[in-house]
Amino acid sequence: QRAEWAKLRNVPTVTKDGKQVELAANIGTPADVANVLLNGGEAVGLFRTEYLYMGRASTPSEKEQFTAYKAVLERMEGKPVVVRTLDIGGDKELPYLELPKEMNPFLGFRAIRLCLERQDIFRTQLRALLRASIYGNLRIMFPMIATLGEFRQAKTVLLEEKTKLAAEGIQVSGEIELGIMVEIPSTAVLSDLFAKEVDFFSIGTNDLIQYTMASDRMNERVAYLYQPYNPSILRLVKMVIDAAHAEGKWVGMCGEMAGDPTAIPLLVGLGLDEFSMSASSILPARSQISKLSTEEMRKLAAKALACGTAEEVIALVQRMNM
Ligand code: PEP
Ligand code: MG
């Protein structure tokens, strides 16, 4: 099996019947890039930038961030890199921000909500990203978008910083795609309207599942409700993919589900364009996808969407594998 995977390192990801998809990696630091390339990653689908802000006494400077983003872009040698802007809050705390304790941190002041209020922090990150953009193929992604208003506001801030940099005579790439994470049900439901304004979506199933099922992703006692294969999740994923494709936009997934061998046949059937996962899952996923037919997976996905329970969906996929 390992020998087969090794052969797949430098080839595109294509289904049995010729449909190409992109297999990307989730990373947390510039040092992770080596492993992405070693495992045949075609892109970075999610660069979680939180590490830059954690384990220190204050926010990182523009220069420090610029250096990190430039390093990732350069090491990826022109391959796409989706950088997610700061997603702090929820389970990830920053002591130096001195935020009050909340009753429901996962429903609270985090990610884009915090960035739109603490624009000093947000603007510094955006400037660093814009300055780094000329060193590779940068895509910027906002986390935890719940409303069109939030997206428009964040985009306005980004464009303001771009204009300021131009006025300072600093070069910025003209080809930066701008997307959002779809990890809140309200955004999945309105995805047809979001699709007119974004360049791409990346579905964050880790949070989308917890918010759809109202099941805290850290709470063992309600873990039985954290169901990636619940048909409601699959229907939301389908809505998002169909909405994007109707506007000619692409859709990725960067939650754990994207690298899950049970989910992959369904996601291929639903038409997902990009799968972003831990680097070690890429070659096994490429091997699996090369053996699937999109036509058959479309039929499988249609059956799964009509199921009533997660157990029925899992049984459906397992039957196909026998
Ligand atoms: C997600 O929510 O699926 C995701 C990829 O983001 P994180 O796990 O960092 O919340
Ligand atoms: Mg998330």
C-alpha cells in the first residue's frame, strides 16, 4: 500500500472516470509545509494563523507575520495557499487580550467578531498578508462568518488596507482570491447569496456540525450528537456546493470530514472541488478517489441525502465498499 501511495505523490487527483479534484493540507506553522509537499499536497487549504498569536505576551507585529506568510507562500512554490485570518476565542484563548469569561465561548466573541471590533489586530494581519501576497499564490479566508454584513465589512477593511499600501508604494498581488469559511448554519442556508460576493467557500465541518446539531465539539457527554454523517449535514454541504457552482465559484472543505474515508465517496458525489486535510491523509485519499466513479458517487450521495439517520448513511457507504 505504501508503495502505491508513493507513486501518487506527484500526480493529480483524478477519479476513475476522469474528474479532477484538489487535495490540500491543513497547516499550523510554516514548518509544516515540508510535510505537505512530501505527502503530495497540491495546495494549503487552511493555514490556521492562531499559532502566531499564542504562547506570547502580546500580538505579533506586522513584520513578524509578514515573514511567516512569505515563508509559507515561497515554500509552496506557487501552489495555492489559503490563509485564514485570526480565529481566536471559543476553545482558543489569548490571555493578553483580557477578554471577559463567557457563558458560551463557542457562541461568543471570537474569530471575525473579535477582528471586526479589534480592528487594530485585524488590520495588522491583513497588511502582513497583502505585503506577502507577491511571493506566491495567496488566498485569504475569513472564519466564522454568520452574516453577509460581516463579510462585507471585513472585505471593506481589507480593501482599505490594500488602498493604503498602494498609496505607500508597496506592491500587492492583484490576484488574491477572497473567500469565507462556511461553518455556521445561517451562512450555509444563505450560500446562494454569499456565492455572488465571494470567490470561494471552504466548509468548516468541525464547527458546522457542532452548530447544526447544537452539540459542543469538546463535550464528551453530547458526543453522540456530533454526527458528520447526519443527513442534515450532508444536505447543508450540498446546498453550499450547488450554490457556489451556480455562480461559477469553487468549494473546498477543511474540517476533519474532508479526509475521512467514509465521507470522501459522498463528498465526491456531491461535487466538492477541494479537500483539505492533515498531510498524512492526502496520499490515502488520492488512492481512494482514483478508484471512485463520480457517476456512481452521485447516485450514492442522492441516496444518502434521502436517509433519515447517520447510521443509515454509514451503512450505505459501507455496503458500497463490500
Ligand atoms: C472547522 O471548523 O471545520 C475548521 C476547520 O476550523 P477549526 O477546526 O480551526 O475551528
Ligand atoms: Mg472552525
